[in-house]
Amino acid sequence: MGREGDKNPEDESTHRTSLETPWKAWISQGHSGVLYLGSVLGERGVLVPQVFLVRKITPPDSNHLYAMKVLKKATLKVRDRLRTKIERDILADVNHPFVVKLHYAFQTEGKLYLILDFLRGGDLFTRLSKEVMFTEEDVKFYLAELALGLDHLHSLGIIYRDLKPENILLDEEGHIKLTDFGLSKEAIDHEKKAYSFCGTVEYMAPEVVNRQGHSHSADWWSYGVLMFEMLTGALPFQGKDRKETMTLILKAKLGMPQFLSTEAQSLLRALFKRNPANRLGSGPDGAEEIKRHPFYSTIDWNKLYRREIKPPFKPAVGQPDDTFYFDTEFTSRTPKDSPGVPPSAGAHQLFRGFSFVATGLMEDAQLSLVPWQQLHGKNVQFSDGYVVKEAIGVGSYSVCRRCIHKATNMEYAVKVIDKSKRDPSEEIEILLRYGQHPNIITLKDVYDDGKYVYLVTELMRGGELLDKILRQKFFSEREASSVLHMICKTVEYLHSQGVVHRDLKPSNILYVDKSGNPESIRICDFGFAKQLRAENGLLMTPCYTANFVAPEVLKRQGYDEGCDIWSLGVLLYTMLAGCTPFANGPSDTPEEILTRIGGGKFSISGVYPRASSTTRTFSL
């Protein structure tokens, strides 16, 4: 089986093309640029565009290499023009470690250009064709990263619909990136199902083949096909022609290779359910069902998302512009691009607003946007994608409601923040960066209508830690210890990333389900959280919730992670005693609370006489 040592990229001189000739200048949203045209990387996808390797020679990303996808407007049918516009919109919206990133989009009179990540490892199909099939450990890694990428797309209401090895690329470290969104379907169509017959037939789900209407669960069938192909080197449903292949898919009868592990066979059977409602991943938990399967028992999903797990294969790339892992059928061609025949007036109208510059690449600071502000266009409202239900919580600056995603019928919670009362940017940035931690609430979607910001998160069906304390009166030391251990690990992670929560209290700690298992705990409400930026590591903005506030906050002094540690001690006391250590009413001023805290007069023995000596010492 081929590995990185099989070939020396430096010996393959025909795979390399010098980037010497200036090619294209454009102006897009105030951003000008010049590119050097390099190798032809391929002709990909249903629209058969050309893909070039290009190098940017103007700031702010001088000398950066990109892949440039080129499409001729005049040769695109009306349906294909729409697909291209959809692909551009999806790529501009999505920001995920396992989805290819769009950096620029621009157009000339006759052509459309997408400037994307250049992924030097080539595609998974090329590697699969060299190795015939992968080990289960290899497959587990690639499929796990793929599951996270698909889950992110589904959370945005996007059905991918064209999952196959050719559309999965490898970066220079060996991590995957999903690409080619020309056949994807966005949920902003207000449909729960899509009905078009599209994709590569061997990877189609039965409901796509018979046109009964399909949802995101169709992607999990294709996921199973990909898994089978990677494990066995063959497709699970393949006849002598297209018609026979479709018949085999509709029957969904598969002879399971016995050399596969029990866990792999179990996952394949769960994915190859003819009825999409019974298919793993189609339930209310979505990809969480996949992630919980025993096949992935050894995967640390948090580390995987942060790209901390070493890939099984690292492409042996040489120079930055090396195209060793791309097909020589394309890389041996001389790269050239012509203006293209101008299209019809209708095409001009469709591609109005096509140009795009990614966040961080705009030279004008006024054009710079944080990633969450690009999730949806200005004309897309929260009510377009979700149905709002009853209120489940009310805060000082926001209200939290249950909501239902129209495209998938899945339940979420939405936190509606009044922008006139509080800037939500810091909270959103923190959740986007760290929400993949298993014990931090996951941010699924963000909308901004100018007056309110809508944060869509997972729905916490188990309620607040506060409610659990009130129901039980107090916790046993064993239960309190388990809960505190989970919270401490999460706070330790946040502090290691330079984040302080600053409002840790029982009402901001919720359970994802009714099991009461400490592992189902999520730390929520990052409205007071801050990312440490000052050189001395201290924060100066005063904010507090009475009872759980550290003395230095009330004195309006600079403070750091220590205030969270104080709150952990108060949490432990509250769980064991059923009340707060510094008794007060809702009308107490900061000065009154500070006086009580400064006096240090509290006794856990008085309210919890069974407290062990270890607990007494720890609380003090």
C-alpha cells in the first residue's frame, strides 16, 4: 500500500509549474489584487470548471497560494448558473476547519472566479486509488472529521448532496476539507425536503433515487457509502449500468464483509436504512447519534475539532507550490485563461453581488467583519429559518426561547439579545471559538436584524443546576464532587485559552438531558465572559451576580481567573448547603455584599453538619 515514502515529490518535475507570469488584476469591494497563474489542478464537479494554482502578489496576503476555480458564464445553463451562485453563497457563509474556505470571489464580463484554499494533499479519491482500501483506524479518522464538517453544514440548514472521495481534499498536514458545493441545497428555500435528482448515482440515498423528497439524512447514507468504499475498496451498490445501480440502492440489501470489525458492521447497518427516518443521524440529535456510536469510542471529538489528533497520512509535499498529489492529466497542461464570451443579460442579473472578500483580507478596516456577522445576509431574518416557541428563560439583557429549525424540524434554544443594552460580540466570538468543548454550550447559528441578535444553541432539556439543587435541597458530597470536577475541568480549559467566564452560578450551569449525569453539564451564558487581552492579563470591567462574586470585582479592581475560582468555591458551598454562604436579599448593594465577604463569617458545619473535614478545608 502506498504511503508518503512511495514517491519523492522532488523527482516529479513534471508536476511543477513556475508561477512567473502576472495574470489577473481585479477590484472587488474596495480590494484590489494581482495573481500569478500557475498549474492546472483539475476540472472538477458537475459544471466542469477549470481549477488553477495561483499566487497572490499584492497585500495583505502577498505570496499566498490559492486554488482558483473558473467558470464560463455563457456555457452555464440557467440551472448551473444558480448552482454556482449557491456554491459561492455557501462558501462565503461557512467557516469550519473541515470545510474549504472561500477567500475571494469576483467576475469579469464572461467568467466567474472563486479563490479557495489550495490544499496540497490532493483528494481522497487519489489516495484511495493508490491504496485500494484503508485500515479501519484510517477510515475512523477521516470519517470523524467528515462527520464534524457535515454536522456544521446541517446546522446551517445545508444539505451537501454530493459526498464522494473526489470532493474530500487533504491539506498538507493530512486533515480533510469538504469542497464542491455546486449541488448543495440551502434551507433558506423554506422547504423541509429537497426533491431534485442530483449527485453521483452510486452515492445516492434511496429517497433521492425515487424522488420522494430528501433531507440532511440523505448525506448520512452517502457517508455510509463512502465508509464502505474506504474499508473495502468497492462500492456497496454498483450494477452493470446506471439503472441496475439505482435498483440495487432501492432494495438496500447488502452483503456485509466479515473481515470488518463488529463496530464497523454495526455502523454501516445503521447508516444503510432504506427509510431515512430510521437512519442513524436523522433523529433529533443529528450527528451526535453518529458520534456516540461504538465505532468512534476512541475518538476525542474536542481534540479532533481543534486538529490536535495526528492524521494517519501526511502528504509528502516539497515546495509550497508542489502539485505532486494532483493528476498529471491536468498538471502537465499549460495554464492559460481567456476573457470568455459575454453571457446574456439574465446571467448578469443573477451574478450581481457575486464578488466577495473574506474577513481579515479587506484592507479597509471599515469593511472588516467578524465571522459571525457573515453567517447570513442582511435580508435573511431569523423567522425565515426558525419557528419561535415559548420562553424558557429571561435575563437582564436577553430572553431565551425554544425554537424549531424549519428545514430539519430539530429543536434548539434561541437567546435573543437587545443590542441597545449589550454588545454580544465577545460572547459570540467565545462561543464560536470554544463551543465545541463537550461541556460548553454549542452555538449552532447566529442572526442579526440590526436591533436584536439571535444566538441559536443546543436545547438544554435537563434544566438548570439551580433547579436540581432546589428539588433535592442539597447534594451529597459524592454528587457535589462529581459536578464540581466537571465544571473545574471546563473552567481550566477556558482559562488555558485566556477566557474568564465571570458569572459562574447554578442558573448558568445546565444539563443537556434529564439523566442528571455530570457529563451532560454545559456551562452557558457567556454574556459577562472576556478574553484576556491586556499585557498584565487583568480585566477592568466591573460586572457581577450577587452571591457568586469575588471581592476584587466589587472593589472594581483588575481581576483575572481568580474570580472564577472564587465562584467555584461558592458553587460547592451552595450545592452542599442548599443556600449561599453570604446570605443576602435581592436588594443588597455591592458594598453590603462586600462587607459580609470581607468579614469572612460563614460556617458550612451549621448548614451541613455531615460535612467531612476535607470538604470544610476545601471550601475555606
